[in-house]
Amino acid sequence: MIALPSLRLDPDRLRARLADPDALPRDRPSPEDDLDRAARTGGRVVDAAVLVPLVLHPEPTILLTLRSARLSSHAGQVAFPGGRMEPGETPEQAALREAQEEVGLDPALPQLLGRLPALMTGTGYCVTPVVALLRPPFDLRHDPGEVAEAFEYPLAQLLDPAAPERRSQEFRGRLREFWVWPHERHYIWGATASMLVTLAAVLRDQP
């Protein structure tokens, strides 16, 4: 792991870095360019948002969830708190609402900083990640129908360039490449792993 300088989580620096999501490093094609995925879902695209909470412990962490095995979509996968946007909602409003519904996070607590680039999932969701700082203490009470567990990932490990592993696997007749982040209990891959790769690049390269 590498040391975590204190400026990494300076709100003003992070807000400036996130001011233009389209200018940030992108691990996947933009949703507009990802025509292949859209075509595989029949052109049906669902707008969604997730909250990416950076927890300000003395050694900072990132709040993640393990989705319930009972869900019809992405069951049992590691994800950020979030879900589909309702009509008229902004990504920020949707991310805060979903975090409250899934893990009981008070929507007044996260300090919103900006967005990471939106990405398209293989299941037809166009997901906008909303980055926020979260200062302890706070209480979480997850909804067992949606979330099996809420847990935290060390930010120092995220900032280690050698931590994520690139893997490939055949899926529906196509060779698919994806990132996997190390964890002693959970398999962190897919869209969440891609967002973490982008977040790590943003944190390592601030103005």
C-alpha cells in the first residue's frame, strides 16, 4: 500500500477535480459510445445513480454494500448504495434517497462533491456515481431485503496502483475483461470495480 497524503480528501480540491466528469479518466466507454451494450439490452436504458461515500476515519475508507441474494438484479454483488432514478430526480437526489432506503444513511450527512463519469452496465443501467465525504459518527441500519451487509474498504488499498487485478472470462459467447479488487471476504468486480478504478485515478491526480 502507499501512504495517503492528507490533501487527498480536501473537499475543495476534490470538488475542483470533479467539476467536469467528462474530463476525468474513464475506465469504460461513455454510455453514448457504448452502443454495443445498449444493443444487447434491446436498447432499453435505465437511468440510475449510486452514492460513493468516502468515510473520514483517521484512516479513510469507502462505504460499500453486499446486495441481498433475494434481489432480481445484481443479487449478491458488491455495490455502492444506489439504484434507479425516479422521474424528475437528479443523480444526487436519487443517490441520497437510495442510500437512506438501503442502509439507513441520513441524507443530510454526506457532503456532496461531484460526479464520476457515468457508465453503462451489461444489464442496461446508465449509472452516475455521486462522490461524497461522510464524517463519523453515523448510524447504518440496512434493509435486509436489499442489502445483506454494509462494509468499508480501506482507501489506502484503493490508492495502491498494484491492487486491482485485470481478469477475463467468456460470457454469452464473448470474451469480457474486467477489474477485480482484493478483499478477504467479498468479490469486488464489474461496474463497482470500474468505478473504484476511476475514483482511484481521480484521488491520485488532483489539481
